[in-house]
Amino acid sequence: MTASNLAAKNGRRVVLTDTGEELSPYRWIILVGLITTAILEVLDTTIVNVSLPQMAGNVGATTEEISWVATGYILSNVIVLPLTAWLASRFGRKRYLVSSIILFISASFMCGTSRTLGEIVLWRIVQGAGGAAFISTVQATIREIFPREQQGTVQAIYVMGVIIAPTLGPTIGGWITDNYTWPWIFFVNVPIGIVAALIIGLFLTEAKHKMQIEKVDWLGIGLLAVGLGSLQYVLEEGNRNNWFDDPVITRLTILSAIALIAMVIWELSPRNTSPVVNFRVTRNRDLSAALILFLILGFGLYGGVFLYPLFAQNVLGFTATLTGLVLMPGGIATGIAAMFCGRMLNGKVMRADPRIFIWTGLTLFIYSMWSLAHLTPQSGEPAVRLALIIRGLGLGLLFTPINLVAFNSLKGVEIAQGASLLNLCRQLGGSFGIAILSTYLDNMERFHATMLSTHLYPENPYFQSRLTMLQHYLMTRGHDAVQAHKMALALISYTVQSQAATMAFNNAFLLIGISTLCVSPLVLIMRVRRKPSTNAAAEAMH
């Protein structure tokens, strides 16, 4: 940033740059509060997963029933996310953020004190609604309070928190549960949230740009809630209930499609003077390309976090602790890559073309999926760790430049609207990813098991050789011939299932890589602003 001096305006201190741009002298303190809230919101998406069995035992719930502790949070989060720009304009950014933090930590405390399934699910829904404000409103606020030449760095810090938190969530949740009890997963949010609320309440000012809201778009809000709520339920429960074999899933799918189509039509209608979601902002081609990329990156980010622990523990035999430790270097690699990327993209005129980083990140991410798609049941910890480090580097090089390009040509209220849509796509991408991958994994495992089993017949010399070898080995260990024969068959069956599971996981990782490859041409339509416009001072703020 150029030289600046302190000035007073309306009784508050501001920093004036040489171009006359107003900046808060407390913006780095505000950033701490903003990033903290964003990390809390994303972390609470996955931190409960490893604690669900203990919760189920304490509240007397089945495995299927306790899954609603995770589902309820994501469900309300997805519904409120598109509304955040409208809510921030309606009630004021500062008031909305602080109120959301208070709602989040209050619900967190109530989750920890809940003793029945209904109570904890209710408060998780409230917690998800409060947390929805943190991601998109935080991102839009960061875009406004920092000048253009610092956007690379601050966006990189934001990206680090949002990407690394869901990866570390299960590890942190497991450690807290093992060393304390599951309520502390929620209680730790309270003091952290209070500090963040105080920072934002004391130092953050109201946004300079607000949507003009003439009346409340109740029809749009209703259609949005019904459409996204039904869609999220279908994605969360579809695989468990055999998808369209379940009449409830079928009806909710139809209801979701009708409600979402009607919502888009209504929000774009000239008769709707105060749309709750401004889809017209998607006419910006940079934002539209970023929305699709974020949808697939959400697929890859959350899909990878979903697949890897299952593969590591069920196939490779890793413990939960070792699984988390193998994930950690990848998270560190993400942070390093994001900070490097942010440093290179700082400046009013970007030092490097962000599309170069996006292409590099896509290449590394696709290669990491290719590597994970070629692991075997004998793969050791080093092979898995290397693939995850490459994945982490790729993710670190993707999110920061995509964010910068997406917001580069957005101004004023468009920033908050674009941020809410970007984060909705990331969240929906994760929901679609987990739903698709879980179904795909089950189907491919059955397919491979069936195909491998066709080779297990007495006339196959390889099968007979393997059976005889195992039987003789077991007999040398003291088992009689009949018992050794049965045990040898069981070992072969176990090997087939292990190989089938490995091949299914390989196919799932490859599916993520192919999906990413298919959307990579979207980078070609992204534009990069090379010269500062004549209104540099205003654009530096927005």
C-alpha cells in the first residue's frame, strides 16, 4: 500500500491512502475476528463426525437417527447461505454478523447440554443457521475493508482457514472426544466465539453499500427454503434409503426441482422489485465460471475428505490417529501454497496472471487424484502422504486466484451477492460429492466383487494353487485339513473383498479427477484486469 496518514471522520479514526481511499486502521484486528468465525463454521461441519457413535450411546439413538446431528447443521446452513447478502443489507452487516455469532455460540452451548436426540438436532439446526453468515459475509467484508494490493494475502489467509478446517475437523473432534467428552466439541466454540464477537462489535463498521430493499420477498424466501431444504435432504439421505426406491426421496426430489425452478423464475421476474437472491449477478462471466469451478472444487474438497479416511481405515488398516496425521502435511501444503499464491497476486496490478496458478493447481489436483486412484491394499503411509501433499498444493493454488478473479469485476452490493453464491456452490458441491461418491462407491464395490468372484471356480489353476498353498500353510499352524480348507476359502474371500473395495475407491478418486478435468476449460473464459481503471481509489475498496 502507498504511504498513508491518519485522519478523523465522524468521530472515528480512518486511514487515508495517497489516493484518498478510506481504510480502517483496525482492519488486521478485524481480520482475526472474521477468520476465526469462518474457521468455526467450517470446522463444525466435520468435527462431530467421529463423535457420533458416542453421542448415539448417550442420547439413546440409532446410527441412522444420530446422523441428523450432522445433517441438520448442513441443511440449515445451505438454506440460509443464499440469504446472507440480503440479511446483511436488511439488518446491517455489523449487527447481522455479531447477532449470528451470538446465535451460533448460544446454540453450541445448548448442543453440549442436550440430553435427547431431538434437543441436539434442534440446536444443531439453529447453529447451522447462525454459522451461515460467517463464510460469505466474512469474505465480502474482507473484500471491502482491505485495499486491492493486500487482497492476495488476505484472501489466502481466508482460503487457508476454509480449506484446512474441514480436513482437520475429524482429527480435532476425535482428540477432544478421546480425552474429554463429546459435549466439549461444542463448548470450545463459546469462548472463541465471544472473542470474535467482541472484536467485530468493537472495530467493524457498517458496509458502505447496501441492497435497496423495498419489501420482503417472502415468496422467494419460501421457495428457496423448500427447494434447497428438500434437495439437501435428498442428497444426505438418498443413498441410505436406496434413492428413488423410497417414495419420500422421490417426492422431495420433484418438490425440490419445482421449487428451485420457480424461485429462479420469480427472482428474475421484473415484477419482483426486491429479489432475495440476485441471480442477475451471474451475467458476469468471471463469476459464472468461478461458480462452476467452486461446485466441482467443493466436490473434490469434501469428496476427498470423505473418501480418504474410509480408504485408510477400512482398506489400509490405519488407525484414526494415523489417518489424521497423514492428512496433516497436505493441510500444511495447502497453507504454504495459498500464502505463496496470495503474495504473488498482491498489488493493484497483479504481479502474475492468476490463471497460471489456476492451471497449475488444476494440474496438481488432477495428478493427485490419479495417484490416489492407483493405490493398492499394500500401499504404505509414504505413498498416501505424497499424494495428499500434492492434493494440498493444488487446492492452495486454486481457491485464492479463483476468488480474486471472481470478485475482480464485482462492485458494491454485487460483492456480497457473489460471495453468497460462491459459498453456496462450494457447500452444494460437497453435498453432491458425498452423495454421488457414496452411491458410486457401493455400486462399484459390488460390481468388482462380482467380477472377481467369477474367477473363483475349481477348474481355475490359479485359484486352486492359491487355495492349496493357504491350506498347507494353515495345516502347519496346527489346523486339521477340513478346518484349514474352510479358513483358506475365508481368506480368499477376504482378499477378494479387499481388492474390490480398493478398486472401488480407485474409481471414486478417478471420478473426482475426471470431473475436475471436464470443467478446467472454464479458466479460458476468465478475464484478468491488467491496468487499474481511472477510478482506482473506489475499485481498491471494492
